[in-house]
Amino acid sequence: MNRDRPPDGRDSLPQWLRTADGFVTVEVAARPGSPRRGILRVGEHGLVIGLGSPAEKGKANQELVEFIATLAGVTRAAVTIVQGTGARHKVVRIEASDARRIAQRLLAAGPSRNQAA
């Protein structure tokens, strides 16, 4: 069963955003050292997120986890970078009992809702 797209086609998710029982994965393109912080745009390959922290000693990854947690409305402990810790393109997993609600929150976020954390 494909959990990404309901059989009736309603509420279909983009390929970069997947839900499963108890978690969501989202593909992210991180832009460390960016003068603009927050979601810069939503691209076909995921969220493009500007981070003020430099890409050194995990600082940008820590800021990314904090930003995603705030965006999703979960604790930092619920957010994990599962792929790409040393790269700009990452896959982030968000643990949540209501994965569909988290996915909808991520889809609703956009450049107009940037957070200057």
C-alpha cells in the first residue's frame, strides 16, 4: 500500500514529503550561512531552508533541526537528520503520532511564513 497517496487521490503529497505510521520524512536543501533564514522556497525536490549558522561542526544541522521542530510543532528530540548530515541535501525524519497533520503543516509553510530564528 502506498502511504504517500491515498487511493482516491485526495490530499496527495509531493514526492519529497512522505508519511508513514508514526513519522514523516521530508527532503531539504539546506543553505548554511544564508542572510535570509527560514524557508526560502518550496522546490520540486523539497524545502529550501536558509540557515544563519555556518556549515561547520554541526552548527547548521543543529539550527535546521530546531527550525524543523518549530515548524512542525514538535520537540527537537522528535527531529532527526537521517541522510545527508555532511551534505546540503538532507532527508529529515519527524516522529509524530499524527504524521498527516505534520505533513500538512509543512506544506502550508512557505517563504511568506519565514521565521527569523
